Amino acid sequence: MDKATGLIEGPDGAMRCFWHGNLPDYLAYHDQEWGRPVADDRRLFEKICLEGFQPGLSWLTILRKRDHFREAFEDFDFERVARFTDADVERLLSNAGIVRHRGKIVSTINNAKRARELADEAGSLAAFFWRFEPGPEERPSVVNLAHLRANPTTAVSTRISKELKKRGWSFVGPTTVYAFMQAMGLVNDHLEGCCCRAAVEEERRRFRRPA
């Protein structure tokens, strides 16, 4: 990794954000998913739940368990997850394919109930989250490594966190929420010089924000 830019040369010779380390599955996630705008409620719910499972672990660990999480949590259909019972909690605690943390499992079921309420209130989860998309005045002029390291949270992620907590969500602190924003394309935090930055920015430009 270039310590000044935070970029790493990939197997194709292109420069990218360093954090995937050129691991094939992680590199594919960087190129194909991270930062690309999402308006699908299931994917939004999945991501904020998986971010809630990550603290204490790496995102790579969660990514490599994602298919198991999807199977365990009904593909993150929050209408279904909201109906999970104590018996489902015990079942999930015996599932070695996921992170077996009682508090985080219970939180996911609680958040499914809160997601159902929020979707009814706002029209969709997408409509709720995208209303918080930062304007140009809330974004840095240059997205570089120093900026990202200095800003694991933002004023916007703090606002979203407070709104969710007010509605009864859990495991949605400002750092978790900002990682969610980065991944779901509410911001483009691909580093300057990353080969994906321009493509992601163009995708965000053409993206139809949910009403």
C-alpha cells in the first residue's frame, strides 16, 4: 500500500483503495458493491444488520459468512424476521455459520420489527435513509486516506443513529451507520485515484433517489 495515498495496485495493474488487500472475494466486493447506490429495502436492512454484527470482527469475516446469515435470517426479509421467536433465537445460537452473539441476534429481530414500522411511516426504508444523503457542503473536497481515518463518524451518521435509536433500533451507533452509508452509496468514499471512484460517482449521478 502507498502510505500517502492509501492505494494498492491490483492484479490487473489498476490502483484501488487498499483495504481489500487484493483478496479475490474482498476485491470483488470493493469493485462491484461498495459505494454503489442501493434502494432495495432488503439489502439496506441486511447491511445495517450485518454492520451491527461486525464490531470486534473484520468486515471480511462477516462478508465470508454473509450467505449463512442470509439463510439464517430469511434473506433479511424484515417482515419474516420480525416474527422470529425465542425458539428462533436459540436455533440461531446453534448456527456455526453466523456470529453467535445473543445480543446481536436479538437486536436483529428487534430491528426487523422497527424496520417494518419505519417502512410504514416513510414509505420504504430506502426513502428514510436517502433523505439523509449528505449535500456537497457536508462532504470533503477531496476524499483521501487522512480524511477517512480522521472521520469514522460524521454529523450525518450521528443524526441517522439518533433517529434510529429514537425509534427503538439497537446496534446502530454513528460508526456503524457511517460504514452503512459508505457501503450503500449514500456517500462515495472510494479514495482519490481509485479506479472505481469515477464509475461509482457516475452511478450515483444517474441513481434515482427514492421519494
